[in-house]
Amino acid sequence: MSVFTEQLWCARTASVNKTDQHLSLDPLGPDWDCPLGSKDLEEEEGPWGGGSGLPPPGCFPGSWRQDVGLDCKGSLEGAEARAWTVYGYSLLQSCLQQAGLPETQDRSQVPRTGCPGAEVTLCILGSPSTFLSVLLEGGVQSPGNMLLCLSPAWLTKVPAPGQPGEAVLLVSKAVSFHPGGLTFLDEFVPPRRATYFLAGLGLGPGRGREAAELARDLTCPTGASAELARLLEDRLLTRRLLAQQGGVAVPATLAFTYKPPALLRGGEASPGLRLVELSGKEGQETLVKEEVGAFLHSGALGDVLQVAVKLSGWRWRGRQALRVHPRGELGAVADTVLALLEKLEEEESVLVEAVCPPARLPFPGSPPPGPELAVRICAVVCRTQGDRPLLSKTLEVALARCGLGEPGQVAVVRQRVKAGAEAALAAVLALEAGLSAEQRGGRRARTDFLGVDFALTVQGRTLTPVALELNSGPCLEACGALEGLWAAQRPRSAAEEAAAAPLVETMLRRSAHYLMEGKQLLLIGAGGVSKKFVWEAARHYGLKLHLVESDPNHFASQLVQTFIHFDVTEHRRDEENARLLAELVRARGLQLDGCFSYWDDCLVLTALLCQELGLPCSPPAAMRLAKQKSCTQLHLLRCHGPPWPAPSLHAVPCCPLESEADVEKAVHQVPLPGVMKLEFGAGAVGVRLVEDAPQCREHFSRIARDLQGEADHPGIGLGWGNAMLLMEFVEGTEHDVDLVLFGGRLLAAFVSDNGPTRLPGFTETAACMPTGLAPEQEAQLVQAAFRCCLGCGLLDGVFNVELKLTGAGPKLIEINPRMGGFYLRDWILELYGVDLLLAAAMVACGLRPALPTHPRARGHLVGVMCLVSQHPQVLSSTASRETLQALHDQGLLRLNLLEDILVPGEYEEPYCSVACAGESAAEARLRLLGLCQGLGIDGPHYPVAHFLSHFK
């Protein structure tokens, strides 16, 4: 299971105001005697943490409309519950006002209808202040689909048909979030079905218990459950997890536990953690004094001068009994432990832990070495695609205010906190992996985000972050306060990312999995070795695939629900074949949700079959237009709008070639030098730069002789014939734009850069993602690709558009009306967490893909292609398949195999792509160059440095 961390930091001291979240950096006074964040024994958490009674008196600054429809039809709330709903609404309005955002508009009098069962619905039930950053980010990434429920009465659980013991969660009323911080109070008729649920939890008599009951055993994914929260907020359990994990510093701890839970019994000893199991709470004086004495005199405490005594267990979440004593006061410490033992219930503990000595930093304005400052660092850790950290820049700002501004020191602290947070999440994932569905609170219950609370202290003369506890709401709220509530003062730039962004992306990703699980899809054409990922992905997403394939012995025939052997290579008979296939589908009784293909040869057949079966797809005429390259260009040249600017701006003059006479005519119509290519070709096979008429005639004759039919080179479109075209050669940098379209709307676009080709051929040599272009140039390419697709009638699907960026703007090379090939799907998934295969499957089922509106790359990838003709010795020795795979498994490179046999040829396609990752394109490029030199891929005949020169 992959881990991805997003960390937002805030430095604070003992005086943290929980109401307004102001950060304080006051020096510690002589009376400071408790760790940060401690609460009075009697403090209550409010409705979401298990508190009860009426909400506190309203004292929110500002004003807003009070006559809003907070009642939900068909559900009555008591006076106390109604008071909490009003309180939550007022809290939301206060938070919005402080962030400079408009008041919520009530439009509940006109219910929203929506598309029940076919739309993403991200539902949060909890305190607006805790989840505000998530809600605002959700409004940006998935407008109108991020919903805040202010009352459990706005939700209904109904039994799930065919899934005993599980329930569907329906949303009747909610506050919906939209870009720009716009919010609306909406009612839904019929109710929306939640595709993801996240709740503020508690076990007390308040709303936290209701939220816990709503979250239990749902069919939709949940980002938390009471069962998991109970484990993760048990300080002793999580401290033991972190201590055993390694890589996470935790305070030295002595724990007295009364009838511990199974997870704490036995097991290996943990460094710095001593666990004493008690059979009873009385008569333990001698044992306690012996253990406390040994602990206070142990080397585990190091130079610590104070210890804290506190209770551990879910019941004490949010209300602490805590005392701090000098390390030398054995009697006082033992007496406090004995007093707290009386309060224990089963599976609870008393902890004696080291009070981390505060760091002495050169605080601005104070003489060196400065006063002692207790610095706390909150890290919000989100589980999402990939296994790498993403750090906010807030850490540098906060530490600079504390006096730690030296870049090297900050980098060390950041690296240590990153490692600690990653290790903490890894420990939690390992724990969850061993739990049953019942122990997790449901089959789909997972911990999708975690707050790791660190104290910055000094160990061995180095600044060290020590993990004090794991939580959910407090760290998220603290980070959200710093980032979200003050966003109006400094709007986020395009390069910055909210701390909640990875969490919202995870919500969307899990929603997509939920919507697609069990969908029946007909796949036309299995593809080769480069498409092996399809079958693993289908299993991961729970897709039920039915395959139509020409090869009766294809390995994928054993990996699908239904295998239909059918010759799909003769494309001149696509209309007839579509009718025959439709009859076969009906005869087998297949109840399909969608039909799609990612294989060039089968795209038109797929569109015709969808038309026969009444399934969603772009029109066959649009697929034909995009498939035949000269038709694409000539059609777009005649498109003078709409859309505007007209697609004709991006088209390139060309002539179709079916005979030698066509060649003679074309050389007088198309400026030379030009590019000759197969009309229906793929993989740049047969593409060549021609300088003059004799070269045009020679290349046309060679292709007509060598590539006559499918058997001469399978999989490059020769089933359509070997007609060619001559198009003008345009100078400029080459780029791929991968688009996701739904209903004619652009949902996502991913731009990559290509290196210079080895002229006169055009086989790809190198690539870089994300693009290194300026944002305005990237936008030009995206809009050009989008307009060209619309101009051809491609309204629904995942499309790959190849363009050149010239002095006159973007110019179209060709449109591939399917998911990008080679490495593109893998790279986009790795960098952006977006799976183009899943997006294509969703569109095929008529579902809008659940994608973030503005995906951001989590790093850079730079890769180079390996060719059998150029690397015959290397690919059998220093860069053999086994060697490359081993380096891939070690994380040293990213390997994408495109062929499975080493057969050189004049019309070859790349054998594989080898890439390196980095935090910057320059870092990735240098790693790749060094790797290629070491493996022998780089050389005078194949100058990798030259191929990578475009990416500087």
C-alpha cells in the first residue's frame, strides 16, 4: 500500500489559543510546568469529540442571515440537536468571514436533482473549523461535490441491496463548496449517494457517537472510523508502534497498563518504552515505586530534568489529567501514578514520560544563545498515490520566526520531520493491514490522513523532532487555520498547494474506485506487452472485463470474465464486424456498462460497436476523422470556428498519398522539406523527413514494398492499408498533451516534452514530465489540443495529441483518439496520481471521471528510449531486462517495457523507456545521464546528453 505525505508546519509554544488558533512564540517562564497542548481534566471537546449538552453561547464576530433552512424534510431534531446545528452553521459563517469569503447562500427551497448513483459525492460530517481547509480545497478540485453536513439528521443510512450488513449513505441536505470559496445550502431530491465519507468521531453521548454509527459498515469508502480512531489516539499503543517502527524519536516512557488490549500484549520490547501490565489497580504501591525508581534513574531519560504523568486511553481523549515533576522527586511521581491508577478502566494506562527539553534558539531581538522556546510542529500526513513526501514552505517561515533561519539547519529539521511522519504513517498502515473489517469499522474503513504532533528538542547537540502523539482533527485544524483562514491575506500562487490537497485527491480517487467497482466493460483488442498493466489495474479496481481479441492464444484470455475470439484486423469490414459483435454480445447475455479500447487498430470498430449497443462513445465519424491523419489536418484547415480561436490555426498543410501520381502532385503542393508517414500508422513506424521529390518517391516505394499488410508489422494500423501522406515539416519543440474530455468539457490535461529525434527518422528519443514550458506556453498547447479534438467531434474520452510549439504557436502533428501510449499512463499516474485507464473506463460507462480540477505534479521524470538497433550489445548485458527490472525494483529508475523480444529491424519501435525521478527536471536529467553512461546506453552513436538538451 503506497504512502504519500503532505506536511504543513506551524511553530507554537505552550500558549496556544484553541479558539482563534493564533501562534505564540513566547519564551518559557519559570512557572511553565506542563507539556504543550495539555488541557484541564474537566475540559470537554464539544459535540464531535464526545461532549454533551448545549453548545457554548454564540459569540461569533460578524453578522449573517439567521433565517436559513436548517431543518431537513422528513427528519426532526430535538432542541439540543437543533442548537448544535445552528451553532455549526454560525461557526461556518464566522470561519468564512475571517477568510474573507462570502456568506453561504440558502438555495434549499429549490432542491437539486443531480444524477443519483453517477456522481461523486464527498461528504464530511463534523466541525466546520476542523475541516475548513479540506472543504475549501474540495470546492476547488471537485466543484459542487464537496458537501458539509452540519447535522447527522441530514444523512440517512439504508441497507445496501445484495450486501448483507452494509449500508448506503444518502445525503438529503448539505452545504456545498465551489471555487472561490462560494458555498450554498442545498437540499437534494432524490438524496445524493455518498461516494466518500469523513466524520468527526467520538464515543461520548454527543454527535461524535452518531457520526461513528453513520460511518460504520458503509459500502462507500470512509476516511476514518471510531474503531481506528480509538486505536490511533491511544498514546501508549501508537507510541509503541512508533518505537517499534524505527526512524521515529519518541519520549522515553514508562507505562502502567490495566488489562491491556490484545495489540499491547506480548511482542518485542521497544527501545525507550517500558510496559508494565497490572492485574489490578489496588495494592500496587511496591511495584510502582520500584518501576518508577528504575525509570527515573535509567539512561533512557538522558539529560531530561522533568517527567510528566498522564492517562492514556480513548476515554481521556481531549481531557487530560497531567502532572509534571522534577526527575529527582521519586515519591511525588509514584504518588501521582498511584492516584491516577484509581481512575483507570480496562485497556487504559498511566504514562510516565520524559518532558522533552525545549530548544534554545537565537530568538530575534534576544542576546545569544536566546531564551528557551518550546516549538511544536504539526505534520498532516495523507495517504495517497505514490510513496514520497510533499512539504509546505510554512516550516521555513515558522522556524525563521523562532530564530532558526540558516537553510542548512532548516533542511535537516525538515528531513527529520519528513522521515518521522513517513515512518509514523507506515506504522499505522502496517497496523491496519493486520486488522479485520470488523476491527476497522467496516470493509472500506481506512485512515486516510493523520496528524503527527512533534516537539522540537535537542538530542546529542542536534535539533530533533520527537513524536508526541498521533491525532486527526487538532493538527488539521491548526494547519488549516494558518493556511485557510488567512488565505485572503495572501492568495495562494499556482505553484503552491494546500495541505489538504492530497487528502481531497485521495477522496476523489477512492470515490472513482467505488463508482467503478463491479462495472462490466467490453474491451476491444488486448494489445501487447506494453499494455500488461491493464489486467493488474482491472483487478485492483474491481472491473469485470470481457475481451474481444484476434489472437486465440493471447495471455489475457485467462484474465477476463469472457473471452471472445474474433478477427478485428480487417478494418475495411468494421461496420459489418460491429454488427456481428453486437449479436455475439447479446447472444452471450452480457449486461455491459461500457465498451472501450486503447489499441489504435480497434478505435473505429469500438465506436461502431458502441453505437450498435447504445453505449457511450465519441461518434464513429469523429473516430474515423482522427484516425486518418490527412483527413484530420484537412478537416481542421477548413474549421474557422467555433470553437474560437479556430482549430485551423493549428492545422498543417498536407496531401494524401495512395499512388505514385499522388506523390508527384503532392511535391508541388506541400512545401519541402516535408514529413512522410502512414495514414493510419502508429509508433512513428515509417515516418521520415524528406528533403526533395526524389526522396519522396523513394520512401513511398519502400513503404509500398515493405509494409503491405498487418503481417508485415502487426499493431501499427496496416489492417487499414498502407496509404501515406506528405505534410509540411514545421520547426519547433515537440510535445504530447494527454486530455480527459467528458461531454465536450476539458477535465484534465497533462503536457510532456519530447527530445530531438534522430533525423531523418522520428522515433522518440527522450521525454520529460511535467513540461518545462512557461505556464502561458503550456496553456497554449492545452487549448490547441482541446480545440483540435472538439473540431474533429471528439467530445468524450481520453485522447493523446501530439503538437509542436513553433514561432507561430502550436501546430498539430496528429491526434491519437485513445489513451497515450508508451510510458505516458505510468508517468501520469506516478506524478499526478491520475490513472488515464480508469478515466477512460469511467467515460466509457457514461460517468464523469473523478479528477482534481488542477492536478499538480509531485516531482519530475526524465526518460530515454532504448532501441534494439542502437543497443544490441547493451540490452543483452549491462542493461539487460533483468538488470533494468532490478534497478526499477530498487527505485533507482523507472522502467517501461514496450517490447518483450530483442529483434532489430528497419521499422522498429522502441524496446523500452528508462527514466529517473527528481525534485527538479535538472536533478532527474543528471541522474538519468549518469545512469545511461554507467549502463552503456549513452554513446557516440546514441548521444543521450543531446537528446536531453531540450530539458535544460
